[in-house]
Amino acid sequence: MTYNKPLPRIDALSKPFWDAAREHRLVVQSCPACGDRHFPPSPVCPKCLNAEQTWTECSGKATLESWVDFHRAYWDGYKDALPYRVCLVRLEEGPLLASNLVGASDDVKIGAPVHVVFDKATEEVTLPKFSLD
Amino acid sequence: MNDLTQLKDRIAVIGVGNTRYGNFPDTDEYGLAAQAFRNAVADCGIDKNQIDGLLVCRIPYYARMGEVLGLDPRWTLTLPPHGRMSGMGLIEAAMAIETGLATHVALMYANIGRSRRVNYGGDESPGTWDPWGMTSPGAAHAMMFQRHMGLYGTTTRQLAEVSVAVRYHACLNPDAVMRNPITIEDHESARFITAPLRLLDYCLINDGAVCIILTSAERARDFKQRPVLISGFGAQESFTQSSISNFDFDFWYPAVQAAGEQAYRMAGVGHDDVDALMCYDNFSPTVLFSLEGLGFCPRGEAGRFVEGGTLALGNRLPVNTDGGHLSNSYMQGWALNVEAVRQLRGECGARQVKDCEVVQYVQATPCTRSIIYTRG
């Protein structure tokens, strides 16, 4: 079956993130000068403006900060997936990520520990998602 | 930073105008804006050729707007079609007048999103989080409200108070789009769009246009209407987490607090002086966040604060007396500023706030602004 949900527009800046995800590694951009870790990637360090940026592998551990259940499909590919849950997590390393919380549960609480799981969408794209510990 | 108090009461609103609000597929932004401009010109009795400053928002091309209205201004500014530009535009135009770059400025906003079937999500507004299905400003507000519920115990029944009070005001406004009363139960049984938010937590999408004409407080006396003064304003952006658009991890609390404090200090007024609050209500939770940021209630307590109809006309703090974005018209803040002016002029009929002397506008958005208006 063809994957019909939105796919990322992978560019030079974001390519390392998607390459790593395909290998089941979660990475965020980090600054060799000041150590700041950020996502989405930026052409310069948002904290110290250092031009050279690198990538750091994350532990995959995060905290659930919020979530929303979509009852409306803004893309046709989601029509059969309603309602679906988008979550907001804060990685142990600092950055905030929007993602999906896998495994339906009504018993979710802000502050719950979660961990990354990898969901292959296409040959090129694997999506990091999160699951309750 | 210069002391903003020097700018207190220096600039006045002399004319306001709007179109009818609804679905107008046979016109465009220029047609709508021209109608609002005609109404604002008639409202203050200005010779349109006196207008030498032009600010357009959500109107494709400023020069075409000038051509349509037969204007060659000496100051022009275009703002992007984002729902947070009204407060920014009014302050910029006020400063253009204060510094002498323009004498009389017409600010125009038009929205034809209803006829053009604008969705505010999906491929229309591509973003970083699309691959996870995260899109639309409504979902961002849902995620904020979910957090507010988790952190402070706020309930959807409390949230309903916002939509119910604002709809009550729309019922008193003959020009409002939504004029059937709603109850907390109606809110609770409305369909989910992005749970925990339901249909009645969402603003309208409708066509229409607004025009506001500003000049100096001195010159304002030459025109037909009693001037309304810009007595205070404040500003604070929150850009550092913009990839999740229309979202703020702290509910814009620090930004609203900063903008509110600047505006109160400049105007020399406090919460108790505010007779009505015009509060950007793209989604109902924004009103709760604004009340906390401005300090009408302690942080985390907006849910309890709004219980029992606090925000309805005749009660403690009338909010969005025209029906706001939720029930009057989605003019992205511009119509709320017009309503502030009309309240201070005493033109609001059944929805008039008694002895209205101070009206505050606030937009809790990535570009937070607050403006305090008083009677001239």
C-alpha cells in the first residue's frame, strides 16, 4: 500500500536527522562551541551564533508535556486514521518535539515518562514516535 | 528604552468602518477594503485626499489598494496575513504620525478566507511537524489547553464560559455572524475538532474588511466624532519556539505580562479601571491565557475566574462585547479594536458597557500586543 500521509521535505539542514532516524537513532543538532542542543536544526547556533553545527545522539528518553487528538483530517491520508494523537515531548537532552504517541491509552498524564520508537513510513523516511514507558 | 509615557494620549482614532460580515464570493480583498474605507471616511468626515499614510494587512498589493482608493500616500506599510498584526499595525501607524512621517493614516484589513475556502492547516501552511500530522493553529491551542488542564485542573466547562459569554454578546450585536444563544451544555456536546477543543472553541472563518483612521490627538478635534485616544501600549514577541506555530509552552504568560505592564504603566491605569477587555479569541483558551498574563487573576486560575458569567456584559469584566472572533467576525483583531472605539464613543446600543471610559485590547500570540484606549 502506498504511504499517503505527509512526508518531510528533506533538505541539507534536516538530512542528518532523517538519515539517523532510518537507522533507528534519534539525533538533535548541537553546538560544538556552547553545547546548546536544538531542534529543528538551524543554520547557526540560536544561542551563540556559532556557524559550525553538529549532531548528537539522544537517549530516546523524554517527558510527555501535552497531546492533542485530531478529529479532523487536514490531509486525505489521515481520513481513515481519525482520531489520531499528536504529542509534545521534551527530550532528556532539552529540545521539545511534536510527534505521535503510539499505543492508545486514556490513562495519560502530563509529566509521564516516554521513550522513542521508530515507525518506518517509506524506504526513505522513518518517523521517530513515542511510547509510554 | 525611552519612557513610553511621553506617548500617552498623543494619537487618536478618528474614524472606523467595516463591511458586513459573511460570505462574499463576488468580490475580493480590494472590494471589501474599499467598502470599509468608505465607511471609515464617512464616519469621521475626512477628505480622503488628506490621508497620507496607508497600512494594509492581508491585502495582496498595497499599490493596487492605493490605485483603487486614488491615494498617493507618503508613508506605506504592508503587514503579512497573520492573525496578530492589528496590534502591531496600530502601534506602527501611531509612531509614523508621532514622528511626522504621516499625518492621517488609514489602516486596512480584508479577509476573504470564507469564499476562498481557507483551512488554516495541511498543505496550505507547511511546517516541520507535518509528517506527524501536527498542523493548524487550533491544534496548537488544543495542546496548550490540554497542558493547562493538566497543570492547573482547568475544565472544559470553565472553557465553555468564554464561548458562551462571547456568543451572548454576539446576540446583542445585529451585525454579528452567529446570533443564536448557546449554553455550556451546547459547548460540551459540540463535535471535537482537535480534542480537547470542540467546534465552539474555534473562531469563525468569514469574509469582511475593517478600516481604522488615525491622526494626532490635536488634529483629531477637527473631525466629526469624539476622538478615542491611544493611551497606552506594550509589546513582547515569543519567537524562540516558532516551529510549533501558534504555540507557546508558557501560554504566552511572560509576554502578555510584559506587554500588559508596559501598557498599564504608559496609560497610568490598572486592572480595576478597565471597563471592557477586547481579547484576541482565535480559540477560546487564548482568553484564559490573556486574563492570567494581564493579571486579572492569578496564574492558573483563569478557569475559576470565568465561572458564573464573569466575562458577560453587566458582570465583572465584559470581554469581546461585539462577539469577538468566536461569534462576530474573524477580522484577526482589527474588529476588536473597532469595537473598543465604538464602546468608548457610546455607540453600542444593547451591548453598550455603561460609563465606558477605559478599554483594553490584547493579543496573546507570538507577537503579543496590548493597547489601552480612553475617551478623548
